[in-house]
Amino acid sequence: MLDVEKKTTEDVGHEDTSRPVVLSRPLVVAYTADAEAEGALRSAMGDLGDKLTLVRGNVAVAIRELARSPTPQVLIVDVSDATDPLVALDDLASVCEPDVKVLVMGERTDMGFYREITRGLGVVEYLYKPLTRDNVARLFLPVVHGRMPGGAEQVGGRIITVSGTHGGVGTTTVAVNLAVQLAESTRGYVALLDLHLQTGAATTMLGVKPGAGLRVALEEPDRVDALFLERTAVAVSDRLRLLAAEEAFEATPKPTAEGVARLMTLLRRRFNYIVVDMPTPADAALLSIFSMAQMRLLVMTPDVVSIRDATRLKTMLTAVTGSDKALMVLNRAGMQGAVATKLVERGLETKVDFAIPEIPKHLAMAADLGVPAATRNRTFAAAMQRLTKEVSGVRVGGRSGGWLSRLLGR
């Protein structure tokens, strides 16, 4: 007899709310709203045995449970009774790892709906009810076995680079707190990548020690395998991991283009957001990350040197990516002796997108305690939250633009 784990909606509500980022993931989890659909899945996928988990519940149950349990490799959800299936699927994207293959069932039979969820939201396949064993075996089962339909897009996480005009402007402070708030507000999986291999401060600000292997990954991509993240990424919370290094000052790290590409590919497969704390100036191999990024933040302070170097950074971005598009983040706004914001904008010949006020006492104390500054000061937290919303595109009162638009920045 088929050994299938069966859960009820009531069971889902009593599970532990914590969830680590894990590499061991279920193969298939299916959320079905009725017994008939469940029977069709059970019949067509019976050979999977205990690799198939059936949960009685709709897409809302899936969202609630996957916010605190591992994302399966293949996820089947029922949107039959969803008020707005498109919004529900968009919400589902925020709690799943980017590489999940999503299969959807529902009542809608129009081609427009099929095209929107498969082409616009990144869903792999859709079946309308009633399900049959033949349809499930023909259209869903091949995806389980790794055979993707022609034209299916590979989803991946959103890369956000954070660069400072020069040392001491607060680049790492912004990157760390952005990563923390992204994890908390979106409930997506977030990786913070500190590429200051010898002088990085992210570990100190978060009160953790760096893992081993980041330099090796950047220099020797052939040694990076599927277990790389498990060995190298440090768990900061259930949704946030940090990749950092503390190489000796006499060392000479030499990232390669292949190593950078391999690392970013691994991270995009696993995390919804990758916040990259970029050194200034960056190694030639690291510059390629700017081209991969969906969003670039330039952090500066209100002084003449920052104005000069912000302009130089934008020139560099144009040379590397063909565009100088970036969000200008004015940190320490209002500090003693600061250049007025209007004069900063005149020097930049563009508006400042976000201003973070000067709160040196709270920032220093937070860094010494190894906790995110946003947890210590409401003013700073509010400023960072506005930036976080811009970066994440989290919906406020309406759709944010879809699965792929949020995860891929399209």
C-alpha cells in the first residue's frame, strides 16, 4: 500500500514556527483542497512512495506552512478557492526558495490565466480540475523526474550590491541591516555576502564567526559542490545566512571570474535575495557582480569626498554594465559639519533616493554588542525599512508584479 504522509489543516497550524535553511529537502509536497484531486495525485504518483507528501489544504495553507518548513523540490498547490490566484501565487513566491518547481491546479480553464501564471509568474505547469491520472502522469510527473517543459524558465534570487564611495561611509552597516530586514519582512531566504575578505565587519555586527571556504570558492570553482553552502554559510537566523571570510592581512586573495560566476549561481538557486557587500575598489573579477545585479546601492556620506567618489563610482558602473543606474543612499545625513542635502544633490546632478540619519552612538553600541543596529534604534530602523521595501518590492495593498518580477527583478 502506498506510504504517503497525510496532514490536515489543523496539524499545519501547530507545527514549530522556526525553520533552518537546510539542504535536505522533500521531493514533492502537494496541497490539495479536495479528495478527488488528492486521489488523482496519489494514483499517478504512487511509485514515489514516501517521497510524496500530501497535505489537505489550499494555497493559503501552503503559504502558512512553507513560511516555517523546508521548501520541497517540487511543490503542487491548489488555487481553486483563492479569491485572487495571482496574488496568492505571488505571496507563495516570497516564502519559497527560488529553485522550487511549482505545479498548480485550479478551476480556471481560460488560456489567458494559463499563460499569465506560466509565463509571468514562473509556474512550470497548470492543470484544471477535475484532475485525471493520465493528465497528472503526462504533465506533472515528468517535472518531478527533472524533465522541464520546453521554454520553462529557471527562477533565481535577486542580487543587490551595496557599495560605498570610500571606507567609513557605512556600507557594511547598510548591507547588514538590509539583509536582516529583508529576511524579517519578506520571510524569504536571504544571503549576505561580505566580499571584504580581509577587513569585513559583517560578522562582528551580527555577532557570529565566519565559516571556512569563501576564498576557496572564489579562487577554485571546481572545488565548490552542492554542499558548499552547508559548509560555508553561517546561520544568522532561520531565514538569513552569512558568507564571509577573515583572511590574514598578508594573504593575497585572487578571485577568478569563474569562481565568482559559480558562487553567484549557487546563491541565486538557493536564496530569494543576495545582498552583496562590495569592496571599493573591487577586484576585477568581482566587478562582474554589478552586471548580474538587479539593483545597485551606492552609499555615501554628506561630504565633498563622497560626492566626488560617487560620481566616479557611477562612471565605473557605466563602463562595467553599460548603465550608471543605482540607488543613492545618503548615510549619516545631518552629521556635524555635513554638506547640505541640496548641495549634495547639486554635486551629484541627481536626487538622493534615501537618507539615513546620523545616530553614531547607537550604531557603535550595536556593533560592539554584535546585534543589528535596526534593533537598537527606531529612527534608523524606519529609514532602513523604507529602503528594504524599495529593494524587495513587497506588496502593500496590491500585487508587487509577480513571481519572476520580484525574484528576478524583471
